[in-house]
Amino acid sequence: MTTTVSRPAVAVRAAPAGPRRRRALTGLLYAAPTAFMVGAFFVVPLGLVAWMSLHRWPLLGVPSLNAPANYTGSTGDTLLTDAAWFTARYTVIITVLLFTTALGMALLVQRKRPGTGLFRTAFFLPAAVGFASASLLFLGLLSAEIGPFGGVVSVSGSATTALGAAILLVLWRFAGFNMLILLTGLQAIPTEVYEAAKLDGAGRWQTFTHITLPLLRATIALVLTLIVTGSLLAFDQFWILTRGGPDNSTTSLVMVIYRKAFIELDLGSAAAVSVVLLIVLVAVSLVQLAVLRDRSAP
């Protein structure tokens, strides 16, 4: 006959409420400085801009409610419409060129070879130059009076040369920065995957399209989001190089906001354009992340 010995049930004792509250309070205290900074320098200004967009808000004077005149009045603004089309066209061009250039540079210096470190440093060095300083540098180089390339191209000439000068500046300044992000993603891909593909007889193009690009999807999403956002918010390169000319052909949306706010002194209309631009930025970013997100991720 077998005797069954029953073991006494072990009671699971919950952690005392006191320590849990202390841990929660400690976490809140650690998060408080960041929450304060985000609230003070992002949430509050964003709410103020939205409130200003519903008012006639002169730089000097008493604001008055005029909703939704700032939004409906913008539809008949020819300069704003032209700036929106120009910004969209510039965004498409610079996104294709900048991403292609950065990815090509990252692939070029992906593997360690003699001189790879020198090329990585050379590609990234322009990113250490401030964007306003880089714009002034290009302005001097392309100046017809003092620039060595002023006789070849002038930023005050046609709209095509002005846009080309701005694109060249952005490529020189930001290609290395985006290359570094893509290079980080490339180096995170296990080498065993490439070795297995090579054993299976995959060529370079097949390896690139079926292994590199899919495994680089999350990094590509980040880079494209940064490029598109920066392009839609373009200001420095056009303000310094072309002042929006010739004939407002290189006027971006942010330049229109600046003109409305600080030249026309109409802060309400400037705030309305800012709110619309913010909505477009959020929508574009959400679409990009939805298309390029890693499908295998939980």
C-alpha cells in the first residue's frame, strides 16, 4: 500500500503596498524633469500655436477671435500654394537623391578594407559643420563676385540653378550623417546570413534585394522619416542661398511662415500654416512607418 504525503500549500505573499508605492514614486520623480521639459517646451507651445491660429494675432496689439479665417484665407494665397508645391517637389527630389547617396556610401564602407576608416571619416566630416555655416560657405563658393565657382553657377540666376545649389548643399552636409545610421544597420546584420546566401549560390543583387534590404527595413524607415521631415521643414538653405528667389521660385513653406510672422506681422496666419504643416508631417511619418515597419516584429 502506498501512502500519499500531501504537501502543504505554499501561500504566495504579495509584495507589501508600501514598497510598491515607493518604487512608483521613485519612478515618477526620475521622469518628472523630462516630463517638465516636454510639457514646457513642446506641449505648451504647441497648444499656444493652435490657440493663436484661431485668432487675428498681430505682433503688436490685442488678439481677436476670427476662426476659421486664418485657415480659409490661406487657400487663396498664391505664394503659399506655390511654396507648398515647391516644398513637395523638393522633398521628393532630395529624398531620392539623399537616400540613394547615403546608402551607396554605407555599402561602400561596410566591409573593413585598407582605407575604409579614412573614407568613413571623410564622408562624415561635413556633418560636423553647422548647417547655417555650411550654407554661408556654399554662398561664398557660388558667389559671382568672390566665389571660385561663381562663373559656372550662380544662385541668383535661374530657378533650376538655385534649386540645384540647395540640393548640392544638402547632399554634402547630410549624406554622411545618414550614411552613419545606415552603416549601423548594415553592421547589425549577422554575417552568417550572408555566408548562408553565398553557399546557396545567391549573387550580389539577390543578396542585396532579399537579405540586406529586408533586414535593413527599420533603419530605412528611420532614415526616410528624418529626410522627409527635414525636407518639409527646409529653411536655412533657401533663406541663406537664394532668399526664396528668383521670383519666389525657391520659397519653402517654412519661409512663408517666417514672412507671415515677422515681415507681415500676422502671427495668426503663420500659426495656422504651422498647424497644417504639423498635421502633414505627422500623417507622412505615420504612412512611412506603416509601410516600412518590420512585419515580423510583434
